[in-house]
Amino acid sequence: MRTALIVALVLFVGAPTNAADEPSGCDKFKWPIERERAALTAPDRANLASGVELPTLAANGVTLALVAPTDAKLPTPPERSPKEGTFAGFVRVKTLPNAGLYTISLSSGGWVDVVQNGSFLKPTAHSGATDCDGIRKTVKFELSASPLVVQVSGAKENSISIAILPTER
């Protein structure tokens, strides 16, 4: 019995980690990301300080300045605690044009929380891949036509591009 347990433990610990590796390349996203990628890399995207309120969604992505999590003054503590040495920030959107399914995409790694009507929203889907210039992850949320807060935490750099776009069905 003890030998079987040791063999099982060795097999478990020595198992390859390939299943945990993230997909690599732009073609590894679960859905087409061309529109989101174009918004995140648009040359005319606005540069915003953390905490700014947008009257409505930006046509393209925005570049959000991030700060240390303790300085970010996020309106709601993030669902996932940020690691030491990472950055955080947020943007408020006063009005959405319509309720519906939206994608929130990030140019680089980070945790995204969406808060609407005082509650965290759960994503309906998410996808990400490494080694795709301009986009790292995209997350879909069902949003109501009311103000929202998009919080980013756990980012490794002090700025990140964000695109909030209605999902094309």
C-alpha cells in the first residue's frame, strides 16, 4: 500500500505541466480578436490617469496609467489580491449606449474586475494567449445600460491598454 502511494505521488509530482501552459499566438484565442486588437493598438487611443470617468465608451481602446495597488484607491477591493510589485488602476464609464454583451480586452497580463450597480460581474467567457502583439486577454461580460467601473490589478507594467467594445454576434 505504501509503495503504491509513493508511486502515485511520484507520478503526480513528475507529471508534465504542458496542460497548464497558456496558448501562444494570435490564432489561439477562442474567438476572432481582430477588432479588439485594432482598438488596443490604435494610434489615437487616449491616455488616461487611473480614476478618470469617461462620459461614454471610447471608440478605440484607451491607455490607462497604473500605480501601486496601495495607491490605486480602487473603488472595490479586487476579487484577486494583487501580487507584490504589480500595478493597478481603474476607469469609470458613466453611460453605456446599450445593454448587452461586451468584450473587455487587455493589451498585457492583468486581472480585470467589472463592477456595476455595486456588484462584481461574473464573466460569461474569457480567452487569452501569449505572444500576440497588442492583446493578451479578452473577457466577455453581460452589461446593463448603467454606469460601470473597470478595475485592473496585478499588471506587471505601469500602464495598460483597455478596449471595451460591444460584442459582435
